[in-house]
Amino acid sequence: MTTDSPAAAPARFPTGFVWGAATAAYQIEGAADQDGRTPSIWDTFARRPGAVRNGDTGDIAADHYHRYRDDVALMSELGLRAYRFSLAWPRVQPGGRGPANEAGLDFYDRLVDELLAAGIDPVATLYHWDLPQELEDTGGWTDRDTAYRFAEYAHLAARRLGDRIPTWTTLNEPWCSAFLGYGNGVHAPGRTDHAAALTAHHHLLLAHGLGTAALRAELPDTAQVSLTLNLAAVRPLSTDPADLDAARRIDGLANRIFLDPVFRGSYPEDVLADTAHVTDWSFVRDGDLAEISRPIDSLGINYYTPTVVAAEEQPAADRSGSGGSGGDGGSGAVGTEPADAQRGDGHQGGSPWPADQGIRFLPAPGTRTAMGWPVDADGLYELLTRLRDDLPGVPLLVTENGAAYEDYTDPSGAVHDPERIDYLHTHLAAVHRAIADGAPVRGYFLWSLLDNYEWAYGYSKRFGIVHVDFASQRRTPKDSAHWYARVIRDGALPQ
Ligand code: FCB
């Protein structure tokens, strides 16, 4: 029997469990116009007044493009077994069309060789949000052709690097690309049109399917192809039927709108009905769902905080029958101010969700990270065990999990981050508990290796276990890095 109680034996992870850390190209690479890279939608968006805190851009970021050797050496010191990074599409295929840019691919070639020499498995994501600007100029993800361009890019990347990268992910968090990028405009390209967001959603999934086929055509049979989703651990505030229905709707728009097409080859009927006033879904063509549901080898899950929803308060007279009975959601404990629409500063105001009328988003109780996101490791357990039940036989990877805190370097040069250690500890304990309860979780990639460009928050939020002084580019492993190194070494959580 496995248990996480402090008096018990240390929570030991299965042999072969993959211990990793994650980053993304635009957040760390810098070298934005070097060796033939062209602008992505994030280069453009970052320059839009008011879009990103401080007007920060990824022009230099953590300068990983030039410091990758030192960064791999750091990973090696920490004992990482795998490293999840993304390729910058506009580096590999400038402008998003035409031949590969060999100079851009050379960078990933060097990085991959460096990783392999250090005994670290490369895990490559093809798309972590940096669409070539030229493709946005012709419609971006609202244009069906972008999905075909993505497949072409997948061919180019896999043809050059496929002999040495064992695991590939098509997309990172298409929910964010579609709903934050085209829904409330908190992310690039900054469009605010819910019909466009649903169109983009479908074309992203089509890109995933076409990209999967492209990867399979280029890669050896042993290669693994995956998709990373930021699924939501959705909780209704109470058992009031109106709150339960709010949870059903958000579960539809956050989870089943991805899982059903990818694993079942259909869109959920209730989601189609809920969004019928936004779009008629005529962008879905015959054969698309067969393409989207091509088998994949694992599913990546990014998890940070749960999503608590409730129906909007009705005037007392309209809310008959809701008084008193049945509420179990800890309504006294859940915060009452709206949650920050999940991501971004929220200053653009609108909701990322199409068709969320009448739904309130509430923060879960408990402490919060520097993002204001409630710390709640049970949400991760809930998600992993739900996927165990809903997707039998699909191996799972936690491809991101971590927290931002207000870190600083003390006069001795150390960065003490006990809150991050606590966050990681409780979340890894939740992963351990899920595995013990039968969830097929094969690995964990901490977000993030380095402090980096946190999208609309610029450099104001630090998620790294390695501190980066952006003025000098000096790297300092935080206490959490030393803690994680020990966990990896022991294959177990400390007591
Ligand atoms: C995820 C993103 C990642 C990072 C973390 C904090 O949604 O995939 O790039 O921003 O959140």
C-alpha cells in the first residue's frame, strides 16, 4: 500500500519514471532576428502598446540561443533525464512557407546533440505559440490553410532532427492559442472574436492531426507522438443543478472539446449546442475528424490550478429551490472575486470562453502563487485519475507544472524559494498518489527550468528553478533546483 502520510516510507516513483523540465522557444531563446528567423505573432504582439507588461519582448529573453551549452550543463548537474523544449517555427521555416532554413535547424541540431551527449532525452514541441507572422497576415489559425502549412513544417523539422529526438509533441495548449489568442486577445495575435476562436480551435486540431501524420511519415517507428493540453480540473461551487450545469459547460469547452475529437473522432453534442449561437461549425469538413483522431502515443497534461465555476447569482425569486440543501462546494471557503480569466492580466476585460454567459469563475480557496493562482494539488490528482478512467490505455505525461513566486537573490547569492518547493512537493505527491491509484503517468516535466518571458506578464513572473538575472544573464539554481535534483537522484520525495 502506498500512502503519502509523513510517517510512511518516502513516496517512491516507478523505475523508468521520466524526470524532466520544460521551456519554450520564445520564452528563452532570444536571438529573435538571427540566422534567418523571421517575426512570429509574439514578436508583433509584444510591440503592441499595452499588450505585454512593461512592453517586454522576447528579443533577448534568457539568451538560450547562445548559452544552450551552459544550460545543458546545468540540466546535467540537476540530473534531468529529459528536457522538453519547443522549436521556433519562424526559425525552422521563416515566414511559414517554403524550404527549411538550415541555419535555424542547425541550432536545434546542436542543442539535441548536446543533450544526447549529456544523457538527456530531448522532447520536442513543434508549436508553443510562435506562429510565423506572415501566416497570421493571411488569417492565422482562422485560415484552414495554416493547418496544412503546419504539416509541412512538421515534415521539415522531423526530416532533419527525427533520427535523434525520440518524443515529439505537435501542439502546446491549443486552448490558449485559440481562446486567449483569438477569444479575449490576452495572447498573440490579440484578436477578440469568439467565433474566430472556435474556428482557430478546429484548425489547430486539424494541424495536430495533419502534423501527426507528417511526423509518422518522417520518424522511425520507435518515435512517440504526443499532444499537450492544459485540461481543466473543473469543480462546481455546489451541487445546485445550476452550478453543475456551469461545470458541465466549462468541462465541455476546456476538456471534451479536445478529448472527444482527438480520442473519439467527434465533437461533443452539448458543446455544439452550447456554442450554436456563436458559430454553426461549418468550418468542420468531411474527413477532418478522422484526421484529428489519428492515434497518438501519449497525452501531455499541463496543470497549475483548478477551475471553480458557479452559475451567476439570480435574484432570490428566480433561484427557487437553491436555498440550503445539497451545497457541498465549500461556498464559505471559495473566494468571491472573479478568478483572473485563467491567464493574462485580465486588463483586456473580455472572457476567453465562447458561450460562458451566466457562468462565474471563482478562485479555489487556499494560498496563491505570484500569478494569483490558487495552490491546489488535488486538482492534479483529479485530472490524472479522470483521464485514467476516460482514456483507458493512454499513457500520460505531466508536461508542465510549477509556480511563480517573488524570488530574489540574497546577499550570499542564494535564492531561497521554500514556497516553490512546497508547491512541487505537494503536486508530485499528487502525481504519486494518482499512479498508486492506477493512473498511467510516465513522467513529469517541471515548468520551468529557467526564469523566462512569461507571455503577457513579460519578465515580471519567475517560474524557473534556476534564477536568471536578465541584465547579466547569470544563472543561479534556486533551492528548489537542489531539491528537485535530490528527488530525481532518489526517485522519491523526501519525507
Ligand atoms: C503554460 C504555458 C507555458 C507557461 C506556463 C506558466 O500555459 O504553456 O508557456 O507560460 O503556462
